[in-house]
Amino acid sequence: MTDQQAHSATPRDPAPNAPHPSVHDTVKLAVVVGALGVVFGDIGTSPIYTLQTVFNPEDPHPVPLNDNNVYGVVSLIFWSVMIIVTVTYILLTMRADNNGEGGVVALITLLRKWTRTHPGRKASAALATVGLFGASLFFGDGMITPAISVLSAVEGVKTVQPSLGEYVIPITAVIIIGLFMVQRRGTETIGRAFGPVMILWFVVIGAAGVGGILEHVQILKALSPTYAIGFLAGHFHIAFFALAAVVLSITGAEALYADMGHFGRKAISRGWLFLVLPALTLSYLGQGALLLKNHENISSPFFLLVPSWGRLPLVLLATAATVIASQAVITGAYSVMAQAAQLGYLPRLRVTHTSATTIGQIYVPFVNWLLFVSVLTLIFAFRSSAALAYAYGMTVTGTITITTLLFFYVAHYRWNIPRWLILLGAVPLLLIDGLFIAANLTKLLHGAWLPLLIALSAFTVMTTWQRGREVVTQERERAEGSLQEFIDELSSGKLAARTVPGTAIFLNRGGTSAPLALRANVEHNQVRHEHVVIVAIETEPVPRVPDDKRVMVNDLGYGDDGITHVTIKFGYMESPDVPTALARLAPDESEGPLDLDKASYFLSKIELRRGKARTMAGWRKQLFLATSHITADAAEHFGLPRDRTVIIGSHIEV
């Protein structure tokens, strides 16, 4: 564990009316096309398996396939999409952003800032912890989405030739292997094709839906909410269990919010309202009409919407669409885990930026290979999209409910929306979310336990790491001592140290304690450099920090001793580059010119050991120590030149 592994962030609330650099004021067609290619892949491929799963005869709580139930289910799907995606996300939640960025992590950072400025608000801290569990659920979503999406698409080959069914698992595995192998190359190159492919996808499924509707026009009656309400009220014992599969129609809703920073709220909203929502509606109505025409079409209503000659091309297009959907979720998992690490919930992870133009396109090797192993395991364990569907709904409902809860809390306490208006919106939406959660809990023994286990594991790791950092910080403060007292003793001559030429840069946790490496250099080697820069890196709870607010300088009370303390601020979505930030310093700010081309960088490497103090439960200590081993190399993470970086070791017990 190095100096910056346990640094503490000091967030600043940006000006209320500050412009959001990542939100597009004018929406260009290219931005909307890009959003269509990245944001809507998951929810856009839901029609492949949703209706088929609702009426799956092998379901532990099967929904009888008859005309009345078809009308009720299709209506329920349509209005679930309208209420949760259009109302909850498009109209409401996407208005809550953190400098233009969205997602559960953005809501967590808003709550963290509120907690720091209003220490008495214990509910804010508690809800931030709930939000952390929501981020953990999203990580589970990143495991399940590639498996169920690609499986459901490849299963379409059985409508072309039933004997091809035995090849579904091998083909799916090969596609998944290829998908994760190319992640390190990034999505910039293939991303240019994402938008046009998804536009073609939505046009095709919409057109296929129209063909189905023309076969049985009466299905349009399902657009009336009376059919959804009648199905729920009149057949609740059936409709309740159907909700566990209906929720599949809203998978990917969180992606609309999480990717808001890349494309802006307007581009996503327009893509949804003018293309995605109509295409999905037509597809679900068309499948419903197909079932009304012949109940035997339940074997694969999505693919059977097209003539036999068009099924193989549709399978290929569906496979491409599901790969894009998987890509978007995988990239989202990278972002969530990287942001969690920046905010101190995970150890420092090695992050590679794969695009010179799009800052959000990153590759996190550890997360990539963890997802890879997990996805392949799910494919070979569940072996069908129908079996995985039982597990899928829990991640979706959990994340949506937590996001809705956090949004209304933020709306009330940060925007001062009246409590009665908050309750008017929150109560019905949370009741609907609660119904979905309750329905999915009935699948607990049939696979819904899996995402909960994944989320609970990730949540435990993150909260343990957060607590462990607090313990390490306390111990380090004792070992390092006061920075100001150390500088005073050095300036007064109490600490004898010979001055040698050159520039030395010491990375440190903050501005109150002395770097262990600097203390060791002075006390044991009795030397100090002519120019000493003590660097503290702070991760702000905003995506990016403007360059004019990047660096803060403190002369520590002595303007001519050659020792300067510099605080460098980075946003949680930025890659810290210390040398580039230091190059912004003027000679008068650093008490003389810094020779950064020849400067030596010093890191204090901490070896963690399990101690006897009751700081944490024994198993949590072991987990914290084990998690510390995945910490990325500090020199690489902070952009330090490896050939001029010196590491001085010490140890701390936890």
C-alpha cells in the first residue's frame, strides 16, 4: 500500500449554476446516433426474450397462455416501460446529475457532498451506503447481461434449424471469449459502427412488429392501461408472478442514466422517444398478435415474426446487437468500478484509456478478466436464457429501486422540492418498484439468489476497504507526525540535513502529516534536496476538475526554504498525471524553478500486517489484506517516470 492508496478526498461543491461541460446544449444528429449505439443496446434487445420468458411453461410459477393473459401481459410490459423508463428515468432521474454525469455513483457523490456540508444528516450517509449496494448490483448486471443477451440471440438458430440447438452453448462461448479478448483495444474503432447497427436493429424489429400487428390488429387494444390494471387486479395471483419476467422489458434502463455524461440528457431522451420506444412497442405488440394468432408461436415469438427466409439474417443481426449491448454493460462496469476506486471504496485499479477523444472509454484489466470468468461460468451453469432470466430481474429491480429512492431524497434536500410533491411522485413509483422486487423474490431459489450474492460480495469488499483505509490512515498519522512541526524543526536546524542539488517530489496522503519517505531521507540519510515538493492528490466527487482549479500551493510558512506543499485535484473520472500537473507551476509558486525532467519521485510503500487491535473483525482484516494485493502500481497510476521513482518501505498493522 503506497501513500496515495489511503488518501482522503476533500470534496468541493461546484457552483450551483456552473455549466456542465459534458452536457450538450445543442443536440447534433451524430450525438444521437452515438447514444443509440451505446446506451440502448441492453434495453433494445429485451424483446428477444421477454415475452417468451413470461409464458415459459417450465417456469416454477407459469402464466397460462390464453388470449386474455396475452392482452394483459403485453399491456403490462408497455406500461412498465412507460412508467419506469420514460417517467422515472427520462423525465425525472436524468435531471439529477453530478456535473453532467449520471448513474448511481453520481447520486452517491451528491449525497456525500451533502453529508459533509450537513453533518447532522445521518440519513444522507445511510442512503449513500444504500447507493453503494446499488453500484454493487450494477456489477452483477455486468456479469449477467452478456450471458443472457448473447445466449438469447444465438438460441434463434433453433428457429432456422432445430438440430442446431446443440451448438448454442459452444457458439455463445466463442463469441464471449472474442468479446472479452478485444476489450483492451477499446471501443473507439468499432464504436463508429455501433450507432448504424442499432438503428438498423430498431428499424427491423419495428417493421417486424408492424407485420405481426397487421395479422391481428386487435392487439392494439393492449395500449390501453385498463388491460394492465385489469390483469393485475383481476388475476393478481397470476400477474404477480408474471412481473418477475415482465421486468426483463426494462433491463438496461440504468444505462440511460449511467451514460448521460457521454451524450447528454437531450440526445438520450430524443433517441428514446423518437426511435427506441416506438420500435420496442411495435415489437411487443407484434409478438402479442402472433401469440393471439397461434399459441404455439410461444417457442420463439420474436424470431417467428419474420418469414423463414429472414430468420437467419435476423439471428445474425440480433447477435451483433447483443454483443453491442454486452459491450455497453461491460464498459459501464469498468466505469463504476474505476469511479468506486477513485472515491476510496476499492483499492487503486490499473485503468487504461482506450480513446484519445472520448474520456469515458476505459479498460480495467482486473475487472475485465473477473467478468470474463464469471460470464463463461454463468453460460455453462445455466445453459439457457430462460434459466438466466430468473437471476436477471433481481439486479434490474434492485438498481432501479435504489436509484429512485436516492433521486427523490436528492430532489427534496438539495432542490428543496416540497415534501408533499415528493411523496406524490415517490410513493406510487416505489410501490411499483416494490411489486417488481417482491415478484423477483419468488424466484430466489431458482436463480435470483445469484445477483444478490454477487452484489453482497462486492458490497462487502467495498465497505471493508473503506473501513480498512480509515484504520490505515489513523496509524499512518501516528507514524508520520505533524508536517508543520517537521518543517519547523528542519528550518530551525533541529534536524540536521545536508542540502544536495536537484528536485525531489514526495507523494503524500494530505497536508497535515510528513511523508514517511521524506522523514526517512532526513532522519536516516541526513540529506534533503535543494527543491522539495510535497504532493497531495485529492479526488473530488466531480467527474473532472477544470485546469484553473487543478493545483493549490502552500509554502508551509517559509517562502525561501525550497520546500513547497502542492495539492493536486482530479475528478473521479480522470487519470491522475502528477508530472503534467506540476508543470503548471510557475517558478515563484515553487520557490524556484523545478527541474521536472531530472526530478526524483519518492513513494512510501506500506506493507500491511494483521494486528491484534480490534479495529475490524478478523475475517474483514483478512479480506482487506487480500484486497490490497490487487492495488495497481503507484508509479504507473500517477504517471510517474519509473526510472526516477524511489520507493521507501514501512509497515502498518490493521
